[in-house]
Amino acid sequence: MLKITDIHPGGIGEELELEPGDLVLAVSGQRVRDLLDFHLFCGEAAEFVLEVQKKQGEIWDLHIEKGEDEDLGIEFEHPEPTQCGNNCLFCFVHQLPRGMRRTLYVKDEDYRFSYLYGSYITLTNVGEKEIERIVSQKLSPLYISVHATDEPLRNHLLGQDVPAILPLLRRLIDAGIELHTQIVLCPGLNDGAQLNKSITDLQALSPGVRSLAVVPVGLTGFRRRLPDLRVPSSAEALDVLDTIEHFQQRFLKIGGSRFVFAADELYLKAGRDFPPVECYEDFPQWENGVGMIALFREEAAEALGQARPLSLKEVSLVTGESAAAELKRFASDLGRKTGVRIAVQVVHNAFFGGHVSVTGLLTGRDILAQLRGKPLGEVLFLPDVLFRDGDDLLLDDLSLTDLERELGVPVEKVAGTPLGLLAGLEVMDEILHEEEPD
């Protein structure tokens, strides 16, 4: 059964007189165990019957018809994630500072979330019962952290003896499950010959394994009593890119796909320009930081084509260090088209105290410490990647309201894309410079 936690005003759930606390028991006769079951049973169905137990104990059978993209307007209790039992050398949770929201310290590893949200799992806590559910419900695609196909090395990286990964991947592929994979690259451990082996072994499982991303390890300044690791040097990043691009050309000839892709961070570290958009094919690893800048550039051209003069004079935009150069170029071009001076405020991630420069891991404390007292213009824009889904809280639970109060300027959340920034400028232009009525 699945507990309802909220009903959206004006939605189908409200029309059916559903309430928080009601329990969904079944969809068209199929018993609902969790959010995954509900998603699978009625996600694409135009008509279905919802069996609901009301808070008072009554059982209702509700016949529902909805449009293809129509939402039910119902929020459900989210399942507690299955915990990760690994002790990975590079585990990000183990190197987090104190003072962030509690959920960030949870080591989740749940195949259901891999299917629903694209989160990466190692498959080390998946038993026969879970495999049978993955296969029977066709939970495809899944996203798998491989890190190395050499078994002793993978055991070392994950901090425990785990089942061999290749036979498990083959079993899932044979059952029709498509997989996207990743390697978190740790210099001196799973690079060089081991990286070549992992890429070769995983590509041999294509097209069942659809793609592979190579992502550099992320380290904070809080690795107390943890194994010594380091990020790739510029020369090592260049070597990795040469290796990946060599494999891409080979795989393109034999299989029609490049298969393996390098994270944007490796290009930034190496100082090498990014491949054109078409080299990322259908962007299978976009949410893993692969191809974001190439897509950003393509959308930037679209945004500049749509931009028009505005009445705003000066605004500010927060970014992390890794995206700063790209964002500054776009902000300068957009400023010329709109007449708005867009000051890109590059915030150093002091909170994590290490090699963390992505925008999405900035905290409210660092933003306040580095921007307090600075002229920020008429409004400060924060990209939505800084916030927890569905609310206005940053990683350290500071809110937009907190930032506005401390900085003394309106603070607005915008989509972290070129078109998102343009839309934010246009909205604030209307709000702050609305023409007086005749």
C-alpha cells in the first residue's frame, strides 16, 4: 500500500475527494507495494481503477480517465532508500563536512531509484528477489557504477568483496534490461591499463550496455582517516581524453556509436576544447556531467537569437568555478543583446574545502560570505541546481528569503540554462520596470 501525503488543488485527486492519509491499495487489481509499482501500473495508462482505503477505513474503487500528460495531483510517501553497504575509497558521503541537511549523509543504493531517477548503483546489495523484480517489471534502463571490471580492483575500490560485475550485467542484458555505466576515475588505481580493460569489457556488452561515462573523482577537504586519493593532473586528464577519443573512433567504426564519453570536468582540467554537439550522440550521460557545456553553447546561440533590449540595468548571477569561464562569455554576449550588465559572481566552494568546483554543490554560507557587501545590481539570480527539488532550500538549508535578508537585494531562482537566464531577465524586467498605465 502507498500513503497519500498531499493533494494538489484543482487536480484529479482533489476532484475524487482524496485526502492526505488515504492509502492506495491497488491499481486495476494489481497490488501496490511502493511508489515504483504505482508508477509502473498507471504511468502511461489512460484509464485505470484506483482502490483506495480512506482514513476512516472505507474502501473506494475510483475509475480514472486522464490525458497523456495529465498529472493526478497526488503526492505519495516516498520509500526509504535501501542503504549502501560498500566502503568505497572515494565515497562522497564519507568526506562531507558537518552542518548540512540530514538526508545528505544517507548512503542510498536503491535499484528502484536508479530506474525512477537515473541514480547510479553498484548492484552489490541486489539479491535474487531484487533481480527477479527488475526482470519481471522490465526496470530499464538502469544506471550502474562499475569503476573497474577487474574483480580484485573493483573489490578494492568498493571496500569489500562483492560479486563479479560482468556476469551480473550479462544476466540483466539477457533479460532485456538496458544499462548505462560509469567509472569514477582515481589516478593510479583504475586508470591506464585498467581503464583500457574496463572500457573494452563493457563495450563488448553493447548494445545492452548503452553507454559509459568516465568521471574524475571528487574530493573534499574533509577526508580525515580516509585513503589517500588525488584528482587527475592536467597531463593525466589529457591522457585519459586521448584514450577515450581513440576508443570512440574505433567503436564508431565497428558499432556505430562512440559508446564511451568523458565528463566535462576532464576537458576543463586538460584545457582541451569540447567536441561538437553531434559527438555526444543522444547525450546518454548528460545528467552525469557529460556534454553539458556543448549543450549550453547550443542553447546559448538560441537564447541570443531571441534576446531583445530590456530596461534592467544591472543584475548578478551566481556560479561555481568550473562553469565560470563559459558563463562569463555567454553573460557578456547576452548583455550586449539586452543592454543589461550581467555580473557573474564566481563563488569559491570553501564549505567543502577541496577540489569541488561545480555550481550545484555551493552552499548558502559561501554565497553570503563572499557576496555580502558587494554591489549586486537590481537582482541576484541563483541557478536551480543549487536547490533541493521542490523547494527553495540550499544544501545547508539556507533559503532564498535568508539570502535576500542578508544581502539586501531580491534573490530569484532561475533554470540553470541560457534560456533560463534569459527568461529570468525578462520576468524581472516586467516586475521591476513595469510601464505606468496611461
